[in-house]
Amino acid sequence: MKAVCWHGAKDVRVETVPDPKIINPRDAIVKITSTAICGSDLHLYDGFIPTMQSGDILGHEFMGEVVELGSAVKNVNVGDRVVVPFTISCGSCFFCKRDLWSLCDNSNPNGWMAEKLWGHSPAGLFGYSHMVGGYAGGQAEYARVPFADVGLFKIPDGLTDDQVLFLTDIFPTGYMAAENCNIKPGDIVAVWGCGPVGQFTIRSAYMLGAERVIAIDRVPERLQMAKEQGKAEVLNYEEVDPGEALKEMTGGRGPDACIDAVGMEAHGTGPDAFYDKVKQAVRLETDRPTALRQVILACRKGGHVSIPGVYGGLLDKIPMGAAMNKALTFKTGQTHVHRYLRPLLDRIQNGEIDPSFVITHRMKLEDAPHGYEIFKHKKDNCIKVVLKP
């Protein structure tokens, strides 16, 4: 089969690799009909996630048709259209039973690697380094899905791939980011980052009752989408200081909730951004937390900070004094996708949202290297790339 393979920083190739096979009774093989390039994939593309190996198959947002089932998989049938959560979960451990699916204790066979860096291991993830399982990803013609009796979610007739593909990651991620803010009617929510996750976070904040959403970015087409599709007020951080602007827009109080939908490769314009780049270049820091610093400082006293943006390692100059003295509540984590699949599918079927609004580019799988290039460098007004094997 054809698959998108990682061969080092800025080096992804579409290659012929062996077809996946059933190796466990709880496995399924899915013929992929749609897959996407995620902002998190850019951290792999840029070489910031450790334990990648040359030839690893990328991709964790994918869906398709079931073509083969292990003997223990009874919840779906061959021929069913399914979406596949990017988090791999067993369904029976301490964490899965508590609806904390991304913290599954049994799905990462390389948990010892993650434990060395993070103390404990999260769930295994598709296409996202050997530290979280070394699973082949879904930017391919076929994929093996472990724990398929838990992880495959059947899609009802009448919905297109474009409408449901993002149930695999970015729609639940944006929704969980907003849910983590404990939004009350009348709340003002600020969202840093208007990439795909940020766009769904904006829409989700309104779904959960926010009165105003203010979105911060620097890319004109992303700000335009946030304003026109998401109905957000927008700030370009290259033109205004976000902290000062937010004070003015909230009567000096600050937003009730602030969301970092950027993560480890945040850009900035101040001295701290230059500091981060220097420390990262000499490997004294792994992540650039410019957005996180701004989120903490901007949030009102007693407010909520939500962090869906991916962080992988060690950060510097985090204003914990502000966080503690303002009594901020923090919530973060990889998304518990399984928890949100049914309720968000209901919202799609009810016409509350059509997630395809975020797609700007559709390409053949063979064009994936070009897709990564334009997504990374924000060329051709690229916000979201969907690949068709």
C-alpha cells in the first residue's frame, strides 16, 4: 500500500509499504477513505517529538471502511463506515472506565519511554512516535486499528466524510478545550491560535454558552475564518498587545477563560519569543510557550485556563506566581475522544455545525509532502488539508 512516511525533520515521503495485518483478535483493518494533516503532525514534521524512527507512517485523523475484523470484534461489520479516535483505548482499565480515554493504561506498549519523560504513560496514539506506542498512522491506504471493539465508531448513512472526519480529533479537541473552561452564560472566552483546533474551540465555546469569544492570531485568513465562520472578535498580535487589548475589551477584568490552542511551537514578537528560539536551538528548552505565558497573564482572577495545545517536554519562564496568586484553574490533556463522539455526532446531525467549514485544501495522498509544506508555512491560504488515498 501507499503511505506517508517520516524520514526526519522536513522530510516526509509517500512510499510503498507492507499492508497491515490482523495480529490480535481485537484488531480491525480499515480501508482509509479520508485522512488529514493535523497541526500536531507539524511537531513531528519539524522534528520536535522524540523517538520517531525513519519510515514511521504518519497520521492520526482518519476514517474509512472496515475490510477485515479480528474474531473478538463484534460491534461493527465488514463494510461499515467508521471514524477512528486518534487515542487508542482498551475500554476496561481504571482510566477508560472513568471516561479518561486518553490516559488508557493498556494501549501503549512502550509506556516505559513515556514514564521516563512524564512520570506516567498516556494512551497509545496513532502515528505519533514510539514513545506513545509506535503505531502506524492513518495517512495511508489502510490501517490496523487495535482495540477495534472499543475504538471504531460507526457512521450513519447520509453524512459525508468531510462532515464526520474531524470527529477523530480536532472537533472533540476543540470541544473539550471549551468544556474545560466551565463556561457560564455571559462569559468572555479568549482563544490563542486560530488554526483548525482553535476554530473548533471558538465554535464550541459558543455552543457551551459563551457570550463573547475573542480570537488571537497573526495569519489573516485564519483571523478571517474565526470572524466570519466563528463569529469571534479578533486580535492580530503583530498589531496589538493581546494582554492590553483584552483588558480594554473586558473592562479591565480580563477574560473569564483563556485557551492556549497553540502549544509548543508558538510564535511571538517580544523578547521572550527570541529567548525561546535561542534556548530551543541549543537544546536547553524543548517547547516555545509564548502563548501559554500570555494566557496566564491575561486571564481574570479566579478564571480558567485550558490547554489543548500540545506540549512535549520542558518549558521556561512560566509565570507561576501569576497563576497561583490569581487562583487560576488549569485543565489540559490529550482529548478523551471516545467521550465526545456520540454527542458531537448528534450536533452534526441536528445541523448545529458542519465541521467541513475548516477544510481549505483537498489532495491526493501522493500530494501529502506538498500538503505538509503549505500547511507548515501557511501558503495558499491553507488552514486544513484533507488527503484522499
